[in-house]
Amino acid sequence: MADKVKNTEDTQAAVSGRKLAVLFPGIGYHCDKPLLYYAGKLAAAHGYEIIRISYHDLPGRIMGNDEKKRAAALLALEQAREQLADVDWQAYEDIVFIGKSIGTVIAAMVRQQVQISCRTICYTPLKETFLYAAGEAIVFHGTADPWEPDDEAVREGCRRAGQILYTCPGGNHSLETGDILGDLAYLREVMELTDRWFR
């Protein structure tokens, strides 16, 4: 009888120690591109189970077109929810959502809909992200991002949500400036900050 109780306790301890990271890509910025690729590798190194969301058949040419952007977000949200339908959120003691571009919107919407407590990493969010953003998060934004040129909207969104903002001066939607070695150094800095988030 004592052995049976011990095994049950071991199982409960294992379940309570489980950690999950969900990667929400952008349109055209898949999970094998630098920001999400290395974030996923870091999460795995810290013992997180990884789920990589993928989208298909989203509308193209959505930059600057709010109607297409909304349609793409709703379709991506539906696909993400299908891929996450079997997740037992209560089985994890630590959950991190990692989003890129429109994926930051999807991550925020999923978090709101499933009503879970999780931390979030947002790479180059769209302003729409902050309509749903809540909870502990770090945000990375390029000041020359053509997808979200309104720096103040991002700053204000982070202020309202109490989220930490890091900016890449002159950075585009991939947090790149065109200075290759400088971009690699900044990528390392972003990943070091991301790594701390998993600790």
C-alpha cells in the first residue's frame, strides 16, 4: 500500500512540474526562422514541451489592409484552436506563449479564450495584439517596422498592459537593420533576454 501511495505522489509531482511553450508564427515567418527557431530551442533546453502552430491558406498582401488583416487573424485563430484542442492546460504548471507578428495577436486571443495564466513573449507585435494583451510579457519591437510603424501605439499598449518593451532602433519586422553583424549581435541579445524569461 505504501508503494502505491508513493507512485501516485511521484506521478502528481511529475504532472505539476510539466512546462509548455506554444509558438505562434507570423504569416511567412515560420517556426524555423531565427526568432522562433532559437526561442523554441531555448524553451526545449529549459525543459518545456513544445507545440509549434502552423497556418495554411491565409489571405496574402494584408499589410496596410485592416479588413484582410482581420480575416487572416480569424482564420489563423481557428486553425490554432484546432491544433490546441486536445491540450490539457491544467496539466502544466508553467505555460509560455511565444508569438511573432500576427502570431502575437493569435496568442493573445487564445490566452483570453481558454482563460489560462501564462507568460508571453511577443516578437514584433501588431497594435491589434494589445486589444487582447494581458498578463506578464516581454515585447520586442523594431522602430522601423513597416507592419507596425506606429511606435507610440506599441509603447502605449505595453504601458497599459504593464508589459516590458525592448526596442530595436531602425529594426524592421524581423528586428533587422541591414547591418548583418550588428543584426546577429542584436539577435543574440534578444535570445539572452528570452532565455532569462524561461528561468
